[in-house]
Amino acid sequence: MTTGLHHPWLVLWDIDHTLLETRGLGSELYGRAFKTATGTEMKQQADVTGQTEPSIFNATLRLHGIAEDEHYLTRYKQALAEEYEHHREDLRRRGRALPGAEETLATLAAEPALIQSVLSGNLRAVSKTKLDVFELDKYLDLEVGAYGDDDPERPQLVAIAQERAHRKYGTPFSEANTVVVGDSTHDINTGLEGGARSIGIATGSDDIDTLREAGAGAVLRDLTDERAVLAALHRLIT
């Protein structure tokens, strides 16, 4: 099946629990980076689902009675990127690309009208490491993605990615030709509020009904049938 489209479309993938899982390693590395940045042992972590790294970090500071500080955040960003880079083998061993993720990305990459990138609350450097470890980056144009270090509010990342893709490919991108794909209601809301259509993938904590009720234009159980993903995308954009 091909989309039959003649004009570019921008497909923005969420990373965690949509394309891959760190299976607990992410929380461990977060705790190490938090201690490096603040000198304080992390006793609890703010909710991470659908949030950007700066938002999570600042909320975690508040949980520990620490005032928000740009110097802490700067040190944390550097420390977290270094932790992921230093623990690439642990990530490969403990984490995984979700079933069907690579096959789906490869199938969509063969469609000349589809530009695939990411929209993630992860830092840019962390996103690149995660995707590289599981060899998913080769299907994605990470230059036009949007990341947690671009803006603390995820809906704002949609416009950032659209503008980057516009500059690179020469085509304006808007709600009419942008799709966000993610596993949580936060991802769906990001698309709705940011100016994009959305596909929900029920591989996270939100089930099919919850994603549909949040306003997803299409919902799939997982990525194991790449043709079903392409068909859902086709229904949304034609």
C-alpha cells in the first residue's frame, strides 16, 4: 500500500513507550543526573508521562524543597546526556525497541511524501542516543524534530518542528499536513493543542478507548502491523 500523496506530510513520533522502552534504566540515569546537578539524592520523581525534561526536573526540584534554578537545569541537561552516552550498552541490554517499531518506520520511510521525525519531551542529545542505540534513527530526520530543550511546553514543540521542516523542505506545515503519533493522552493533546492530527498507539499506560476519547484521529493496539499503521495514516491524510 502507498499513500498516493504528492505533497509532503510531516509525521512526528513520540519516543518513550511508542517506539522504545528503557525498562527502568531511564529512572536510574535520571536519579544520577539529578544528584550530579543538585548534590541531593533524588528521593522521588515528578510524573514524567507527556512532560518535557525541563518541566520534570523543575517539578522534581520542588518535591525536594529546592528552588528552581537555571544553573541546576543547565548542569542537569549536561549530566543526563552524559549518563545516557556512558550507558549505551546498558540501554541496549536492558531496553528494547517496541515490537514492530523498526518495521513500521522502514515502511513509512519508503513513502516519498512522508517526512518522519520526532516530537519528544526528551532532550535532543538523549533522543539521539536512544534512537541510535536501537538503530531507529536511520529512518528519521532528526534535524526537523522538536525536543524538550526547545520549549518546556510540549504543544509548543509542534510549531517548532513544523517551522524546521518548512525551512528544510520548503513546504509549509500545519494541522492540515502534520500528524503526531504517541502512546498517551498527553501526546494526543499535544497534537490537538499544537496544531496537528494524531494517532494513538496503545503501548503505554493509556488504553485504546482512553486514547480515542482524548481525540485521537486513529488508534492502534501496537506497531506490529506496519500496513495497519500506514492505512491509519492514509485515512487521516486523504
